[in-house]
Amino acid sequence: MEPGKSSLLSFYLLLISVSLSAQTPLQLKNIDSLMQTASGRGVFNGTLLVAKQDKIIYHKAWGYANGSKTQLLNTKMLFDIGSIAKEFNGVSMMLLKEQGKIKLDDPVSRYLVGLPDWAAKVQIRHLINYTSGLPNFKAQSDETDNELLDSLKGLKDLKFEPGTAYIYAHANVYLQKRIIEKVSGLSYAAFVNKYIFRPCGMKHSVMDAELNRADVAKAFDNDFNATPYLQVTTGAPRLTSADLYQFITKLEAFKIISKESFDELAANFPGGESSLGTTSFKDGKLQWHRHQGSNSNYEALIYTDHVQDVTIVMETNNQNFKVDAIKGAILAILQDQPFKIPKKSVYLDIRDKVLKDMEQGLAFYRHIKATGQEQYDFGFEAGDLISTGKYLQRRNRFDDAIRLYAIAVPLCARNTDLSYAYELTAECYLKKGDKLEAKDWYEKALVTDAGNKNAKGMIMSLR
């Protein structure tokens, strides 16, 4: 390169560097303003980490470590991350595949004995993408490992033929962990510690950390009541936001598993999540990766944008379902765009009220819709009602759930949302034992959205 051109290039690089650094203080000030207001409104209590161009530019904790308000949060505290935890068992399975110890087309029966005939039909890849046909056995995730194993041993029929539909059932995760232990000769916790935690430099992460530890954030609701932790199956990683950032950064740099394995793990059944949540690719390159998890009022979000070169990690012990709204505001701030500060969740404030008393809960919903538009977020009202219906459905309140789905239907702006409401209605009727009514609603879901392959698979199963 000519000397003059070299100097000119250096000047432009310096100019870009100065420009970026000049923007950062304002961006950080705006992120602070966003988080202070969000915390003051009671829609975020947790830790936030933001990285740009592989450099952490913001990492702070907001709020309390417990409902009694006797301890403030700090960035070194551990949180439960809900279903994001399935990335660890998914990655572990891929590590075994790369070691030549398993194949994705292998049936479960090859590794685990004593299970019914369905184990010869369900392949490892079905467990990974949650298309096994295994059901959820209980309304809430409060089964021990032994209880879940007993349920699996007593299961006679799958919900559908493996590979034809999607159900996010914890039994898929359980079987993955048992296969990992069987093949590796290590406990699941020891395997993850050896092959993921240590290589990624996740120094603070602990598998199944006791919730009464001083460095574990305790979950609470919006009235600051301590939330009982319901999940009693083993294999729950508890992480700091910095360690979760380390994991996701190295995973997406293919330093844990290969790109081929990453792509396989990211494959999802249409309408369902993969083991990595949701991802987007262009010309074979990862564009973004989003995964949200929640459990007993814990909630976490990881989001990477490889076009903007931004990573956002949030962990909270006071779930308000506003992590995505906060993420959107942060992305706007980093692009020097106007941003919105999220309001309170309709779903969170009505779900326990309708659970306690349906009529009073619906009266409260109508009241805040009429008078609380400034305080509550009605931007996706149909989604809030559908989520509330699912909350009741998981607790076997099928008739009340159907009623909520019916209220949500006229508010659905997209066919995919409308189809989903019909699909959930069908599930309720199926749980009630009315297969004919269930089939009608599944068919209605498929007519509304021809891409609803889950409804299509269930129709085939019912036939």
C-alpha cells in the first residue's frame, strides 16, 4: 500500500474509533435512564449486561435480592434461567455426537432400558427438537426425577408420531440428561462442569445451587411475596449474567461445538422452539439468536445480533415479561433512535386474579382496560389473554381457559396468533376427553394458518 493511502486509512479508522467512543457516554446515560425508570415502575428487578463489538459496555444490577428487601442485588449473584437451561443439555448431546459416542438417529432404547415400546421409535434428534410425542405429565414442573421416570415407564402411547408435531415437554430434557450420564459415565452436573463451565471460564456457575445460598437471588412476585420454587428435577444451572455471556459468546464462536453441530441444534419444528430458542440465518451465517426462559418468577433473556454486533443478557428474580421490551429499547438506544420504556404487564396482574375467581378477575381486566391505559401495556392484549388462558390450562382449568381464548380471538391481528388460540382451545378439549371437538378446533387452526404444522400433526394423530 502507498504511504499516503496508509496514512489516510489510519486517519479514517481513528475517526471511526473516536466517533464510536463519543457516542458511548450518551448511550450509557440513556440505558441508565431506561433502567432507572423500568425499575421504578416495577417492571425490572435484576441484572443487565450489554456488550458491543465483543466488549462489555454496561453491566449493572437493579433492585432487591429477596422479597423482604433486606439485600440489594449485585452482578455476581446467581439466577435460575428457566428453559434457557436446555441449551446446556442440547450442547452436551452435540459434544457426545462429535466424540462419536452417539448418533442423532439413534433410538432412545439403544441407551436407556426399561422403557415401553415407544422408546424404539423416538430418536435422539426428536428429543433435541421436542418432536418426540412425549407429553407433559403434570400441570406444573414439580416432579422429581424418579416420578418423571415412573411416568415415562407407565406411558403406553405417544401424543403423536415422532417428528410430526411439537410439544415442549420436560420429559425430553430429562431423557437427554440420562443419556448423557449413561454414555459419558459422569453425572450430568459433572459433565457440564467439565465440558462447558470450565472451558468457557464460567467461574461462578453452579449446577443445582441451593436456593438458600447467600449468592443466589430469591424470587418474589409484584407484591414482594417470596415465590416457592416448584421445579424439583435435577440439572438446573444457576448463573451470573457475566457467565451466561461467556457461554453464549463461545457457543456462537463455535469454540464449544462445531458450526455443523450448532446448525443442527438450532433447527426447529415450524412454530416451535429449538434447543437454542429461536435463531435466524442468512447465507448460512447466524444473524441473531434469542432465547427467553422463565421458572417460578425467575426470568432470563439472551439476545445476540450479529449484524449490529450487540449482545444483551438479562436475568431477573421478579418476572414481569418485559425483558423483550427492554431489549428493544436498548437496541434503539445503541442506534441513537427514540425508545419506549415498558409499562406494566396485563397478564401478570390478571392471571392470579382469574385463577382465584374467574368473574372477579375478568372484572379487574375490564376495569384496567377502561381506566389503566397509561399504566398498563395493552399493545398485545390478545397475547396477554392467551398467556392467561395457558396459565389456567396448565392448572387444569380447561373451561376457563377456553373462555379466555374466546375473548382473545376477536383481538388477534395476525392469523398465526388466531390459529394459536384455536390450537390451544383444541388442546383443552382434548384434555377434557372430547376428541371430536378437539379435532374441529385443530382443523380450524389449520385453515386459519396453513403453516401450523403442529395442528396438522395432531389432526393426523386424532384420525
